[in-house]
Amino acid sequence: MIRVTIWNEYIHEKNNLQAGKIYPNGIHSQIASFLKSDDIQVSTATLDMPEHGLTEEVLKNTDVLVWWGHVGHNDVRDEVADRVAESVLKGMGLIALHSAHHSKPFKKLMGTSCNLNWREDAYERLWCIAPHHPISMGVPSSFVLEQEEMYGEPFDIPKPEEVIFTGWYKSGEVFRSGCTFTRGYGKIFYFQPGHETYPIYYNEHVQRIIKNAVAWANPLLKLEKLICPNTQPLE
Ligand code: ZN
């Protein structure tokens, strides 16, 4: 059983008519609805909860954290962001979705600005350029998102371990739309699609990719503390 926590700032869905129409119960609820299965146990957390719903206890019992944030990045308390980043170092998987590229935990783990070019209302074709990778399982060689926000290169991230998806836009830009990293014992997947005013998380291929990513990021080992467990001198 993989224990997944889906974190969402949950702001646009309450303030923006279009986002609220597409995700009446929040983006986190939609992601939860397709992740829930016999193999995946899902809980959700939002910005307005005490400690943003990400207490020590919650993170200790989370194998993979899914993160959606945008306008609320700066409202995430530093100590909570640090706690999330430290949990990744200890082995928790992290799936950073869409504008999570600028979230505090992701930026901390990357160590770069994570800046990119962007523009609304683009036609995107996602190419699967690593078909051998577990995150690509069951995903076609390419698929189209008729409407998505354009995220374009240059994307200021450290060199990814693997680029799984490349986004191509009719307007000419390209983007490393699906990238993997390892930090400490934790696996990280950044995935670009998911602008709040388009029904991206209803797309079957997007759903498949996020499901695959959760399975891939599920840790074999999670440390209790960030220290070497063997402190006894060797005989
Ligand atoms: Zn967006």
C-alpha cells in the first residue's frame, strides 16, 4: 500500500469562476479521485489547515507527496517547507505539479531559481521521449492538450536525471515537461501540465502519468533521521 498525501493550496478554485467550475471540490479532490485504488491510500492537505496539513506525523506517514501550488507559494511557512524538503531527503517521494516549480520545497531541493517562460492559452503536444521509463508505462508516444498554459525553455533547473516528456507548443516553444531527480534518498518528478483553468487532471494520459509517478517515487526505504544509523565504531 502506497500512502499518498496530495497537497493543494486550494485558492484558485474558490476565487476563479472557471477553476471552480472545473474543480468544484479542488484540484486535490480530483487527483485523489483517480489515484485512489487498492494499492494507493490517499489523503489530502491544504494551505489553510494548521501547519498546512503537513505536520511531522503526516509526513512520517506519507510515502509520496503530490504538490500543487501557485499564488500561495509565499504563504507556505518556511518551517513547513523545510520539513517537506527534509522528508524528501529521508526518502519521501515528491511529485511537483505544474506551478509547483516555484514552490518553496521544490526550489529548496533544486537549489536554482526554477524560472521559466510562460504564456496562457497554448496548444501543447507532449512527447514521451523515455518510453523505457516506469513513468511512461501505458502512455502513448505523444498526446495533445488542446489548451494548456505554455511553460517554455529555458527552465532554470539543475540537469535532470532523466527527461521523460518534452512539451511542444504550436506557437513554437519547447519544454522539459517531465523530469526526474533524486535528492538524498527521495525521488522527485516534476510534471508541467495542470493549469487550473483547463481540465488537465481529467485527461486519461495525465492521470496515468501521475499514477505511474507515484508508484515510481514510492520509497523502498525511509529514514527516521538524517543521520547515519550505524554510529558504533567497527570492531
Ligand atoms: Zn498555471
